[in-house]
Amino acid sequence: MQDKKRLYIVLTDTGTWLTKVIKSYTKEPFNHASLAFDKELREVYSFGRKEQSTPLSGGFVRENMLGSLFLDEQRNTTCAVYEYEVGRAAYERIRQTVAAMRQRENEYRYNALGLLGVALNTPVKRRNAYFCSQFVAAVFQTGGISLSGKCPELTTPGDLGRSSRATLIYTGTVRDYTPLRRRIADMPACREAQPVSV
């Protein structure tokens, strides 16, 4: 057991217009995927909008699960949190991959063409460009782990949740996820409205 580590994948439905468009095609309950290194969702990464006000500025982001995109009561964002047990060596390779991406985060952009590729069942691989579930699948692949049996360029958030390696530990609103509720309770009121990515 000492050689095992845990990673988490968070699937969300934020209710933004982009997720609504994607949802109309996929018919899936969740259309955004993020990778978390802890159950409390303090360290969460994905590919998405850099600024909440515009979806046109997208790329590699560290997501703030206590930010308004996820905790806005009117939006009522829902999620599913999955736990994945991986070997220590795989975990370290995944960690190193994400750390390297963080160091060069401005070189990465959102792979909007890749979404079209998923719709056409034609992989679209672009240098330094990912969509959210492509990023998660590709990062796991650097640890030698295939989550869905598909190439990352065709992997959807739903595929990640259906992985045989996944253990569902929570589904419901982001606000009601117990580890986040504890963090919210400990948070000063003036800090609630934080940016989406830090």
C-alpha cells in the first residue's frame, strides 16, 4: 500500500454557455474535467478559460475550486469526484509533467479545434494545445496509464468517469462536497470571491 498514491479527477457542469453547447452534443451530465492532487481540491489543474469573463482566452490553468465559477449559488455547479489509485513512479511522472507545464504555462493554449475533432471522431493533435479531458488523459498517459482506451485527443469527460480505474467518491453540488465545505467554513468572508485560476 505504501507504493500507492491517489489522484483525483473532478468532472463539473458549470452551466456556462460553452459547457451548454458541449452538453447539447455529448448528452453527458458533466463536460469539464480537471486533475487534482488532493482530496480537498486545493491543487487542481485543467485547460479552460484564463479569465472568467471571456472563454476566448483559454489555456493551462490552476483552478480555484473556491472561486465564483464553482461556488456561485445562482450557477449551482455540480460535480463528480473520482479517485484513482496509481503507483508511486506513475504519480511522480504525472507530478513532474504538470510541474513542467506550470513553468511554461503561457506557451499553452486551448485546443478548440480538438473539440471539433471529437465530434467528427478524428483526433486533432496540436502542439502545446489541449482541451480539458485531453489534458487529463495525456497527463495520465505520461505515467503509463490509459484511462479510457482512447487516445487523449478523443477522450471526453464522460470517458474519464467511466474508466475501470475510477472510484466515484462524490457526486452533487461543488458547494456540498464535504472537504470543500470544511474549507469554506474556515475561509474569511472577504476571500470568497477569488479568481478562477491562481
